[in-house]
Amino acid sequence: MNASRVIVAFDFASADAALAFAARLEPHACRLKIGKELFTATGPALVQTLVQRGFDIFLDLKFHDIPNTVAGACRAAAQLGVWMLNVHALGGRAMLEAAREAVAASRKPPLLIAVTLLTSMGASDLADVGIAGDPAAAALKLAQLAQASGLDGVVCSAQEAQLLRRECGSKFLLVTPGIRLSAGKADDQQRIMTPAAAIAAGADYLVIGRPVTQASDPVAVLDTINREIATAADSNALSPALSRRAGEGAQIPSPRAREEG
Ligand code: C5P
């Protein structure tokens, strides 16, 4: 069983580069995120190969279309054997429900999460497309729509995690990018958090790319991150403040418990 909360962003341009890097990793030490660049360059065969090698794959294609089309895309993704996939919450309730039903009907249903607002869009970009007001409030509304539509969780920045954890409860999965090791560089990320801080804020899974993919010893970096997360998760479980989040009982369930529960 894979207990790692790290999802390595496989932002590679070719199947060769992705497979060469995957050969250096242990499937139980992380999960992998395949996004639009790699998927468009290589197609579903790479996903199937990595699934066959034992990796849990988050297919980050952010589907957004009419309900029937998104349902078909989700069905096709589930048939590839992916562990997690995502859609845009801005597609609306009917689209989210169609996605959820398509996933639920598959032989081995993947986790289905939503993108709320793209974090690349600031308040004025959102106003340009007719979304006025506070971006954080709009993101929360979209997360609540995703939850009401039966999705398993959302992608969010670690800065949003505490609010979403409080508002959406302990079973709603929060997947957060923008993670950097305390000693590492930020690259082009504006607002970063360490793995321990993101877990303390309520994140379940951390999407981490370059700190792992550009490391000279990625296995050692993953080991460090996994240990930092385990320590942070242990102290969360013992923390009265965090264990009271969402007004719930003493023990915060692990992401796996939520997936199964
Ligand atoms: O290399 P790095 O750790 O910055 O990679 C982060 C990954 O998370 C990339 O694949 C990026 O596209 C994705 N992502 C992000 N910020 C978001 C949503 C996704 O960095 N708001």
C-alpha cells in the first residue's frame, strides 16, 4: 500500500525523460502527476506503463466541457487505471455530477477532485472574466460546489488549506502545490510552504515537482520529505487545536482512511 502523501509533478516533455526518471523512484515512496504537456506529447500509453509499474497516477488534465463530454473523458481516464483525476469546478454542478457518476460507474473508481480558481489569476484577471469580488471567497464557493456535487476534494494552495479544511470538514481531500523544502529555492512559485507547514495547514497530498525532479538524489529528497510529513502528521493528530478543526473529534483521519471511509 502506498502511504506517501507526495505527488511528484512529472513535468517532462517526453516519455523517455519521464520513464528514465520513474526508473529511479520506488512506487511506494510517492505518487506521480501527469499533466497536459506530458500527456499531449506521449498519450495514454505512458500512463498505462507507469500504472503497470505500480505507480499511483494523478491525471491532471483539468477537464472542463459540457457534462456528456466530461463524463466520457472521466470514464476513459478511469479505464487507464489512474488513482486520481481532476475537472474544473467552473464547469458547474451538472458537469461535476456527470463526472462523479462516470467515475463511480468505473471498475476501479479513481479519486475525483476539482480545480477551483486557477491561482495564476488575480482579482483583476477574475474581474475580466466576470468573477467579481474576493478570489478566496469565490474559491471557497467553488470548493463547496464540488463537495456538494460529490467530489472527493480540490486542488488548492497551501495558504487556502486551513480555511477549506475548516469549511469543508476532515473528509474532503486537499491537494496542494507550491511546496518547497526549507533549504530549497522557490523557482517561479510566489507563495510557498514547507511540507510540514502544508500538512499542519490541513493538506492531504502535496504536489512537488522540481525539488524532486531536479535533485541529484531524488530518492533521498523523497525520503526526507516523507519523514517530515510523517512527523508533521503525527503532531497534527496530537494537536488539540488541529484535531478540533471542523468541530470534529480527537483523531484526524489519514487521507487513506478518508478514501476508504
Ligand atoms: O516544480 P513545482 O513544485 O513548482 O511544480 C508544481 C506543480 O504543480 C506543477 O505541475 C504546476 O503546474 C502545478 N500547479 C501549481 N500551482 C497551481 C496548480 C498546479 O504549481 N496552482
